[in-house]
Amino acid sequence: MEHARPLLAEAWGKHNDEEYGDFGSLARQTFAIIDWLPVRLTAPGFAVVGDFEDAAYCWRNQADRWPGDGLGIVLASGSGARGVRLGIPECRQRAAGSRVDRVEIGPGDEADVDFMESAVGLVWRALVLWCLLLLLLGLASLVGG
């Protein structure tokens, strides 16, 4: 499961050389600011429409294991909500001898093809949840205003 990151943020964020100066750093920081709220709204949405206890546990205890700006939060809560493990176990990382930044997060069995169908369902349920909440807020503002 890959993080869908905008093309320009991905391309500009990698440049740290003299040609671009501090532009790559600025692009990374700007994207992190823009992405902060959506990441922290997606995680509780996954918890509500999935397995709440596992999602909250993984979010609290495993999100910081995954590298990236907020990517660990979404992946940990999503894997907990679906009850699957993502990443590579630490023992296989050491045996390979090369540095791998993808540690194992989530409870349950390893992800397989069926997991993709359930992940799509999780995303749709979370989207419906947030649309209903926005609709309720809109109705409340119409009634109250």
C-alpha cells in the first residue's frame, strides 16, 4: 500500500543540492503542514468504521515506527482497523543484511489479495462517514443560524 503523494511534492522534496538551495526543504515542510490535518482525520475515521480497538492501539504504539510525514499514522490505523500486518518483520530485515525502513506494523495475519478489497471498503466507509458528518454540520448551521 503506497502513499499517494502529489507529484510535485515528491519531486521537489528530494532536491537538497545547490541548484535548488533550500527549495526542497521548503517543499517538504509545506507539504507536511498541508497534510497534517487530513492524516489526523483519516486515522480516527478508519478506527470508527473498522476495528476501533486495534486501530487505536496500532496508531498509539506503532505509528512512529514507519518513516514518513504522517504515513505511519494512516498505515498503522488502517492496518489495525482491518486486522492485518504490513511491512517486513525485523528478523527478516537483519537477515537480509541491508537497511530496510519498512518495519512491521499492525495485528493479525499478513496482507494478501483479499486485503485489498477490504481496504477499498474501509476507505469508502470512512469517506461516507466524513460526508455524513459534514452534512450534519451543514444542517446544524442552517437550523441554528
